[in-house]
Amino acid sequence: MSNIDIYRSIFIESLDIDEKDFKENLKYNDIPEWDSIGHMTLMSAIEEKFNITLETDDVVDFDSFKKGIELLKKYKVF
């Protein structure tokens, strides 16, 4: 499984999204599941799966699926 597939599955699992309803233009607070608690669940899962520690600024700036890809390039995930 590629890192982008893993990343996508982290979103689906952490935010409890039906796979057929997932969209790559998903943004923070677009769905009720991506609230502050969902955000921290998502960040924790990303750190665990990719064995990284996100900087606080990156956790705060991580406001969409696409922005996450940009941020994770810094950690050599993509």
C-alpha cells in the first residue's frame, strides 16, 4: 500500500467516514466528525502510522486533506 493510500485510510478510519463518501477536498469542520477531538485523533493516527512527530504549528495548520499532503512532505512521508 502506498503512503497516499495509507494517508487516505487514516482519514477514513479516524474520522469514521464511509469510504464512498470520502472526498480529497475535505476540510476541517466540513463534516461533524472533523471537529477538535476528531482532529487530534487524526493527528495521532498520522504520527503513529508514519512514525513521525508533528510540530505544533503543523497540527494547527493541518486544515484539509490536501494541506496535510503538503505538510507531510516536510516529514518525507510524500
